[in-house]
Amino acid sequence: MGSWFPEAWTMTTSFLADSSTPVPLALSFSQTPPQAAIFLFNDIQSAGLRPDAYSYPFVLKAVIRLLATRTGRQIHCQTVGVGLDTDLHVVTALIQMYSSFGCSCISDARKLFDGVCLRIRDVPLWNAMVAGYAKLGHMENAQHLFDCMPKRNVISWTALISGYSQMNRPHQAIAIFRRMQLEKVEPDEIAMLAALSACAQLGALELGEWIHNYVDKHGLRRTVPLNNALIDMYAKSGNIKRALQVFESMKHKSITTWTTMIAGLALHGLGREALDLFSCMERARVKPNDVTFIAILSACSHVGLVQIGQSFFSNMRSRYGIEPKIEHYGCMIDLLGRAGYLQDAQLLLEQMPFEPNAAIWGSLLAAAYTHGDAVLGERALQHLIKLEPDNSGNYALLSNIYASCGRWKASRVVRTMMRDKGVKKMPGGSYIEVKNTVNEFIAGETSHSQFNEIYEVLCNINGQLRLAEHLQSECVELLEHGEG
């Protein structure tokens, strides 16, 4: 190009900021596309030109991909120098940038937002701030800002639903989704993806099926991520057959698709079927990743396939070039522990290049309980007290191990220790989905809107069971005396 005009610089910067393709040799031999975008942006001024309101958002995309905090602040200073720090597009991009830098920079994003939000009532600007809070898990701030928005669009709702879902607060995610429906906001594929994630966490099959039907009825694009979410939802909600139907109907399957289906089969105890699917994946020339092996090792664990699991674990590095992570060691220790190979599980724990976490010690404690190994249970609890001092379940398991061995005094000592440390027993809870609404019940709570009616029904059932038990006892007595 003989002479570059500002739009050409901006277009090229935009391409490089978003691109994951190799950088043209004319630009750089070593830079990644985002780095090349930043260098090209700097060359705008060297060429005697001035970046405009379209240049900055694109270069800030590259900054976000690189998480280049210092560079981002420098570019922010440039926007102030040229008077673009109050431009709608530039401020929105800066808010997105600071939000991407984590909790330490979210206050910078909020200062920018507060400086212009009263003057600029633009939905994308507010969405950027809501999404920034939601991504970082600051859901109270996100919710408050969402409620204050002058206008909302589907992106506003989706940001909030996604945030609650990612923070394992599926009840709130579904409540927002319901509210979205009541306000007649048409969800798109991304909103459905977020809602399906919440359904999977709760096992809300009816609502998940409604979303599936809505997607098909309204002609929404069945993207690969959306199909993956449907597979995950059906598998975690107990309908593995429907999950397989969605899987088999897909023309294009990603590694996530295969892994999700393998994990779903493992969750349902279908370990052999999961291994067969892994073989199909390899025949389809899809390369497994580290998450795939977590699913495979879990499948082996669920059905006690110790030798096959060990083979997969040892082949991860040698055959597939995947370095085992702590999660893989955790799966293997769980597999060995469940199968009763407690010494092997402890040996692997000592050999692994990671500090054991609470999940690993927890699986060993569970294995000790299953196989009545009080010594291993004591060792596991000693570590768990440091890692999870408030987890009452750990104390209860060791107490039960002692009780099963007839060591009642030791069992009482554990209960006393739990009480002295102020560890409170977590109340039991349950969920049930009725007419697309998920109801949660916590032991000892009376906050449910229909508590009195539910309690009355339970009392009636209890009375009928007692009556049936009494009648059965009378019948047995009559038969024993030959009066029947």
C-alpha cells in the first residue's frame, strides 16, 4: 500500500487484535497478532497520523488478550491527551479492559463509568460495567447496576444470568431468566446457553426441555456450544438417552462435545460406554485434551476399571503429550481408593509433584470409610482440618469409621472435637422441580411459601404409614397364632 490512511491502520489493527492467525512476515517475525496490533497502533503516530475513536477500541482488544495492564494504562493516558476519554466507544472499551484485568482494576472501570453514566445513557456502556462485575463474581454490584439501568437489552440479561451461573448460584440465574421472560425479552443463543448451564447445575430437566423446545420452535441457531450445553444439561438432569440423541444429531462435534458426552456417560455409571465413545473419538481423529482424560479417569473410577485407568494415566504423557495435572492425580487416587487399593493410592499421593488438596484428602477419607481403614481416615482428617476447618462432613465420616469398627469412644471424641472447634453440621437439603420451577428445601427451615400445606401432607403420609405398619404387625401376630 503506497500511502496509508487512518482507516487502513485501524482496519489492520482490528484484524490483528481479533486474529489468532499467524502474523504477516512484513509486520513481524516473532510477534503474536495482538502484539503486532499494538505495534501497528504505535506506528500510526509515527506516520504523522492521529488515532481516532475507532482506533482505540480495537487496540484495547489486543491489550485485553495480552492482559497488558501497563500498556492499557498508557493507552488510557493517550485518550485523555487527545480528548477522547469521554467518547462513548472509547470509554466502553476502557471499562471492558479494566474489568478484564481482575479485581484489582475493577474500581478503575467503575470510576470511568461513574464519570459518564449520568450524561451517556447508552445501553452498551452500562452492559460493559454489568458484565465486568459479573465476570469477576461481584454479583451484588452487577445486580444493583442492572436494576438501575435506564434501558436493557438481551445482552444485559445474559450478562447477569451468566454471572450467577458461573458463581454456582443457579437459583438466581433461573430467577433472572424467568424475569426476562415476564418482561417479554426474546432470548438469543447466548442467553439460552447461560440458562442451560444453570439448569445443569440444578438438574432442572423440565426447564431444560422447555429451553430445548424454544430453541427449535423459534429457529435459534443450534451452535456447537449450545448443543454441548444441551448434552450437559440432559446428562446432569438424569436423561442420558436424550443427551445421546443430541450428541448423535450433531454434524460437527468439537473436543468439548466428545468430552461432555464421555463425562455424562461416566456420571451415569456407564464406564464401558464412555470408553467406547473415547475410541470412536480417536477414530474420528479428534485429539483429546486434559479435560477429556479427567472424564475418562472418572469413568474408570465409577466402574472400578483400575488397570485400564492406570494405562490411560501412564499414556497421557507418553502417547498424547499431556502433562498430568493435580485433577488427574486426584482421579487416579479416587479410582484406587474406591477399588480398595489404599496403599497404592497413598503411594501415588506421595509421588505426585503437587501438594494434595482437599478434594484428594476427601476422596481418601471416603475410601477409608468404605473400607474401614481408621488409620488412613485419621491421617486424611488431620490434613482436612487444616484445609477445610469448617467442613462438618469430614468429622462425621471419621466418626462413622470409628463406629463401624466398634471404637465408640474414639467416635465420641471426634464429635466432641467438632463441637469444641465450633464446627456446625451443615443442614441437609433437597431440590424438586415442579411445573418448571425448582423448589429448594433445607432441613429446619420454614421459609417456603407453601410450608404449611406441605407439612400437612407429610403429616398425613406419616399417619398413613404408621397405620399401615400397625395393620401389618396385627396381621403377622394373627398368622403366628394361627388365627388368619
